[in-house]
Amino acid sequence: MRILPHVLCALVGAASAGAEGLVNPQDMPGPLKEVRFDQRLGEKLPLDAVFVDERGETVTLGRYFGRRPAILAFVYFECPMLCTLTLNGLAKSLDVVDLEIGREIDVVVVSIDPGEGPEEARAVKADTLLRYGRPESAPGWHFLTGTEDAVARLTAAAGFHYNYLPEDDEYAHTTGIVIVDPKGTISQYYLGIEYPPRDVRLALVEASAGGVGTAVDQLLLYCFRFDPEQGKYTAATMRILRLAAGAFALGLFAFVGIAWHRERARRPSSITVPSAEPPGR
């Protein structure tokens, strides 16, 4: 029995999402054995790679880096299933992340299909913005198409492996998002179709090196560290203990100081003021 490509994509997506024990890539049909997302942390993206945006303008990838962190996602715009789930999951997460797209962060969505162009990109951008519900963020969403060579350079740098299925004119691929710092260096990965808002926000704040976020974010980054194997932030136990010990010491010092001042205020003065009248009166 022949398995439809979009069903295959869904299986790979489940594997990416961490469905351990349910899907083994080596047990997949031939076209999917090499479909995966390698985590190439610290890899620099090819910022000189040339693409076309949804307006039909020729741009370099570097146009979207240098000022703020970005989220990079690979899809193809006529994907029958998984890519829509990816973009919906991303929009849902960013709705909670509460960082302003276009001012604090950018979102760069790249089609892996060199046969697609601005028309398809515009349609998917409009649909994604409709789901996101904030049309004013449109300048911060970038939907790109490119030549086979440009796409190959970028996907290779990001570790995104996929296969074209000519008999169906579809792509077998996995899914996820890549957090990229303002210099175009890969910072973190989140695989699957659901992206935890807290972790995504912390990843963007960390990638910005203090460019975005609040004091609370910085405190959380001190107490939590990103675990690439688990794909999430986990508690940094020693840091939390040190922070708790410091807070306890500070609280104890403040308590002792307040108690000392109160006790001193309750003591009667032991100093006798001599009378101004002469003796014998």
C-alpha cells in the first residue's frame, strides 16, 4: 500500500516533536531516511545568499540580520499539511511571547521549493497574519523564495534535510524553527509543530544579548539554561541555590538590622542632663 507524502510528512513531524519510541527514522520508507533537522548551534548562516521576498524584490538574507534576533522557518507554500501546522504553531506561540515583530524580533520564512515565487509567498503571508491577528506586524514577517542553489546553501547551514518526491511533486521534510541572533548565527532549535512560548521568548532574549526583554527575563535566564538535547530550558540548580542563599542572607541581614534599630529605639536614655540652677536652691 502506498503512503501519501503528506502522511509521511506528518510522521516525520511527530518524530521531530520528540515522539520517542513511536517513530524511528531508520524504519521509515526510503525517501524519509535522510529527512531530519541537525542542530548546528553556532553555525553562521550565508547572509550573502540571494532570495526574492513576497513583494517580488530581490534581497540578500543579511537584510534581516544585524539589528535584532530572528526566527527562521523552512516550509514550502503549497505544502498540503505539515507546513500549515508549522506556521499555525509559530503564530500561536508568538501571540503569547509578547515581543513586537518588526521592532524587537523578525520572522523569516523560506520556501524550500525553487519553483515557488512571490505570488505563493504573498498568499501564505496573508493567511499567517490573519491567524496571528496583528496586521500591524506585517513588516516584520518575511516570506522568501529562491533558486535551488540559494535554498541549498541556507538549508545546509541550518542542518535542514529534505527530499523532493517527483512522482507527487511534493517534499518530504521535517519541521521546526531556528532561533538566530542578530549576527546571523544559529542560537537554538525548537522541533515539531508546537513551540513553548516561555522558552521561545527566553531564547530570543538570550540571542539578543540584552537587546530585548525585561529584568524578569534576565533573572529567568540566570536560573534556567537551554538543554539542546531536550529542546527546552531546564532549571540550573546550582544557580538557583546560590540565588536563594543570597536572598536568604540579604533577608537575614535586613531582619537583624531592623530588629537592632527597634531595640535601640525602645531603650531609655542613660544620659543625665545637669540642672542649670546653682546648688543649695
